[in-house]
Amino acid sequence: WVEEFTLLEIDDNDNALVAYKKALFAIQEAITNLQSAKNALINSYNEIAPLFKFSQLKNGSINQYKKYDHSFAKGVFEKAGVVTNETKVWESVIHSLQNGGEVDYLNDQQNKLIVFENTLQNLFEEYQKLEKYIRQGVSHVAIRDIEVDITPLTAMALTKISELMSSLTYLCLVEYSAHTSITGKTIDVLDLLPKTNKNSIQHLKAN
């Protein structure tokens, strides 16, 4: 987005403004989609939360996560290239699951989506300030000189996206390898490795 209208503004303000309007629309659309994602997450929470009022079900789920050797699992997934050496989001997911199971995880994700939505809203407001600079052909200067907060907010938004996607990835990996499938099949951490990477670390075993 930024590259398009900052390049176009040098020779053609009108086309630059068209590209700029597309960027504004894209951010608005992202905010709308995020609101839909929040609603879906709330619905999931509302469906699962009542089940966790039954202590046997709640404790059964949480205890599986407490017994889960997450340090071993993270090491194996890293070695196989399934995940990176990032730890902040991983530890956050593990903490939620061990503290309150999937209900705590969903609640934590709701809070993260609210922060992400606020970031996108702030980014949208900063983009709205750019029109006057584009008409002068100097939006690239305004962005570069931090006359508007486009760069830090874009970086923040991309980081939030990365964290949310990593969190969902970690949830799947941990949930699949911590709990027995509905078919009764038990999935080991090593079963979640790509077959191409599996043979090289078959010797690894959980403590």
C-alpha cells in the first residue's frame, strides 16, 4: 500500500489518491473482519465455558496440560523446523491451558484481538492524516520523518498478526499431542513432525 501511493505521488497525485483510498478501504475491511473473528471467538467461548463448570471435565483437561512436557515438545518442534525459537507466545499458550484449559485460552485470545483491533484503528486514523501530504507529493517524507505514525503502527499490527497466528499454531500442536483423539488414538509429539524431518530426530524421547 505505502509503496504504491508514495511512488505514484511523485508524478500523479490523482492516481496516488486512488491507491491511497484502496489502502484506507483495506484497513477498514480488516477491522470489520477482525470484529467478525471476535464474535466467532465469543461464540466458541460461550459454548465451551458452561462445560467447564463440571469440575471433572475441567480438571481432566487442565491436568493433561499440566502433565504435558512442553519444554521437550518445544525443543522437538524447533529442531524439526515446525516452529521458531520464539518463546513468549508459546509460554503464554501453555500458561493459559495449564491454568484454565481451553476456556482461559479463548479468553486470552479475546483480549489479544481487542488490542489488535485498537492497533488497526489507530493505524487507520494515522492513514487518514496522509491525504494532505499525498496532494503535496510528500507523503513518503511524512512517513519517513514520522510526521505520522504509519511505520511503528504497521510494525505493531504485523507483530500482533504474527503472535495471533503463532498462538493458534501452538494451540493445535499442544492440544493434539496432549489429549487423546475422539477416535481413541494417542498422538505423540513426534507424530506431529513432517515425515521429511522425522527420521533425523527419531531418537528423541520425552522425559
